[in-house]
Amino acid sequence: MLSIASDIDALARFGRALADPIRCRILLALREAPAHPADLAEELDISRTRLSNHLACLRDCGIVVAVPEGRRVRYELADARLGHALDDLRGAVLAVEADRTCPDADEKGCC
């Protein structure tokens, strides 16, 4: 039973990380390469304060890690498999979206 609970917790944390479009953009950027906060803020065209809040959430979820580099910090995905998971998830969602099976999706807003 404990492993099911930890599986659910891990998926919930990943879902929480993906629940915000800015965090998705951060994850996709970090999937390409590790980055410093100032560079990420510029690339994503958001304030450093806003970026910092989202990075804190992603750190708390265990999705990204902060790697000290002298007086600077570089952010990267906590595990390379997360980048592959993002690619797989994005591919699956796009494939399902292209072949919607719910005829009432537009009316109900469910899919």
C-alpha cells in the first residue's frame, strides 16, 4: 500500500508542476539545457520575482534542482528522465488531441 501512496504523491507533484503554463514553459526550457534564473527570466519574458516563485514551486515538487556555481545558481531538471517524460507526455497529449473521441468536448469543456 505504501508504494501506491508514494506513486500517487509523485504523480500529484508532477501534475502540480504542470498545472501552470509558466511552469510548463520553465520545464520545457530546462529540458533543452540548464539555465541561470536571469537567463530564464529573459528567455521567458517574465520578471525575476515571478520566475523565482515558480522555481521554488518546482524545487518543492522535486522536479528541478538548484546547482550552486560560485555566487550564482544554475537550475536543471532533477533527473534526465523528467525531460523524456515531458516529451512522452506532450506527444501523447497532442496525439489524443488530434483524435478527440469526446463529441461534446467543446460544449462541456471537458477535454
